[in-house]
Amino acid sequence: MGKVKITETSLRDGHQSLMATRMTTAEMLPIIETMDKVGYYAMEVWGGATYDAEIRFLHEDPWERLREIRKRVKNTKLQMLLRGQNLLGYRHYADDIVDKFVELSIKNGIDIIRTFDALNDTRNIRQASESTKKYGGHSQLAICYTISPVHTIEYYKKLALEMESMGADSIAIKDMSGILLPGVAYELVGELKSILKVPLELHTHATAGLAGMSVLKAIEAGVDIVDTAISPFGGGTSQPPTESLVRALQNSKYDTELNLELLKKIAEYFKPIRKKYIDNGTLNPKALMIEPSIVEYQLPGGMLSNLLSQLKAQGAEDKYEDVLREIPKVRKDLGYPPLVTPMSQMVGTQSVFNVLTEQRYKMIPKEIKDYVKGMYGKSPVKISNEIKSIIIGNDEVFTGRPADLLQNEYDTIKNEIGNLAKSDEDVLTYACFPQISKNYLKEKYEMKDLKKTEKQKKSKDEISIQNIEVIF
């Protein structure tokens, strides 16, 4: 097969998985140019929860982060993660919003857009993929890997071929929970490589302790690209560590040829940043621990801590194991959806309700009802009439593409936010996160005006001093 390519995830999924996406732009920028010299195939720097965390907690402009990274990266492709028709939010958006978001992502510096749908419903990724290609980007379509009676090797082969026929420039296996067993990785990659003409990438998590073994087996089976994270933000609920894989493959036919000296330098840079977030409690050491039982429950690592927090708030920590046992039952009821955002949160929350109320489906979130009504897309397995009746009664189920129910909405949203938005990027921020973006935009421009005023004042002071010096 030759050299294996590496996508570095520390600037997106690495810190998202371990510490809730709290690394700041200022902490990233000093090391970017060094990372650009390593020889990575790509660096994942944007998408997922980065956008939300920046405006909600860090009070930063996500678009500005992307532009600043792009300025410093000359040799490496920049990659982002997109939730298909959901973009970075939790609802479906009209096609014009998806198109505009993709256009501006590429314009601001993204090369590769990895697009997935939580249900593997290709109708929900078509628009994003077409827009990516329309604006000159690389469209990588991702298969959400999960385990169920319906999710067989043949299922994944059929899905991959459909994605390739849609124009995918590459295909990714997205193992969001870290449940891909090494033997299955070898078989799945081998089967996909035998039918695909486009490159194949593997994304997994080290949560269950399987990732290193699965990545090696995938490489032996012919995978083209694998995702890793530099060691301070690798392992645990993140990706396997970059340096470890690079060393493991050295002097073999799979040698990545990445610069280990630069990788060491990057790791040393990030170590004190990791320590800062451990010390302030943002990075819980539990996120670095191995949890083999995740294969049974199939939840992404971050969801385990979220569930524990929910139960703790209700004074019901003792119900934790009960909830974990309920999750596979709810997932089966709902047609075996892959447990990835937003389905992981939805299934987890419903399981908590079922356990705490001591009656299954006594309390049902609106999102679960909408899912059963077909508003998120097609479930992998048809939901039984009994469960439908319990959750939505006699309500009709929509079988089309959910976004077809939506009229173009960009102009409407732009009018809603009005003068608070100074750019198309601001309008998209409001579209994705309407509840928090008004305050964010207000503070953003107030801060800019304050800095401008201070700069002008400083300039006047300097002029007056110069004038005084001339007088004397």
C-alpha cells in the first residue's frame, strides 16, 4: 500500500473529546506553523462543537480562528466536521443555509469537509456534499459506524458505494464510540477497499482501549488515511496518539514519514496547556481512562460523563448502571440509530427519563417524538407500530427528506438578526445558535469598538507627545 497518511485531530476532536472543546485560539496559534511542517495529510481544526464552544464559553469568533489558522498553514490541508443538513446545530436547515455555510467555510480556509448524518441517511448529506464540490472543496462523506443486527459489512458496503456515486472524493469510517474491533476493522476496510475507487479514512476513539489495534489492522487491510491526536490530547476518549503510531510504522512499508522531532516539539508545547485544564477541572482524568464496556453501550465517551452529571443533579447517581442497561433497549425501540450527535443525546436522555420515572416512555422529549415522526430522516430499522403508538399516538410519519419541508430561510434569518450581524458569517452564527448569538454578537462588536477607541486614543497621545517634543 505504501505510506499511510495522517490527519491530526488535536485542534478539533482531540480537545473536544477530552475537555469539552475549551482550548482557546491564543493557545493554538503559536504552534500552528510548526504543525504545518510535520507532513500531515490534513489537520482537523473546525466544526463539531468548536463553533458552539467558542461563542458560548470562550467568547471568540470561530470564523476568525479559522482565518488565523489558515494564514499560518501553507503545506497542510485544513479539515472540518459537518453534521450534514444539521450543519453544527441540532435541527435541519434549509438548503440555502447549508449552501451558504459550506461556501463561507471554504472561503475562510477549509479544504476538506467531512460530512455525516446521524442516521446514515444519505438524503441528509447530499446538499452539503454538492455544495462542497461546487465551491472547490474536497467532499469526504462519513459512514457512522455502529453495531446492530442490521449494521453488517454488506450494509456498510452498500452505503459506501452510494456515497461514492454521490460524488464523494473520499469516504471515512467514523467510529465515534471507539467500538470497532480489530478483526472487524480488518474485514470492513478490506471489503470497502475492494469496491471503492476513492481513498478510505478511519476515524476512531481510544475509549475502549481498542483504537491502536484497530488502526493497525485497518492499515494492514489497506486504509489510506487514519486520524490521530498529538499525545497530550490523545488517548482516552480522544484518538490514538500520533507519535505512537508514527513510531510503530517506522521503517515498514506503511511508514508515515512524519517528522518525529517536530512531533516531540509539538507535544512539549501542548503538555502545559493540558496541565492547565487538568488543574482547573476542565479535563477530568476519567476522560483519559479506558472503559471497555463502552462496546456494549456504544455511547461516545463524552456522553458517559454527561449522563453521570445529569443523574448527579437529580440525586440519582445510584441509577447510573440502570441507565446504561436501558440505553440498548431504547436504541432497539428506535430502530437502532447510530449513537452520534444528536441521536446519542436523545437516546441517553430518554433512557434517563425511563429509569427515573420508573415507567418507560412516561416522559418523552420533543426531539424523540420528532425523530419517530421522521423529522430527522429514516431510521435504520423500521420502528414498530407499538412503539410509534406509545410515542406519537396516531400522528402521521413523514417519509421524505426532512429538508424538503423547509423553505429557503437565509434572507428571513438575516432580517431577523438585523444590524447585529455585520457579515454573512454573523448571520450563519445566528442561524445555528439563535438563543445565544445575539448577546455574543453584541459583545463582539462592543469589544471591537472599545479596542478601536483605545487604539485611537493611544494614537492621539503619541501625536501630542511628538508635538511637545517638537515644541521643546
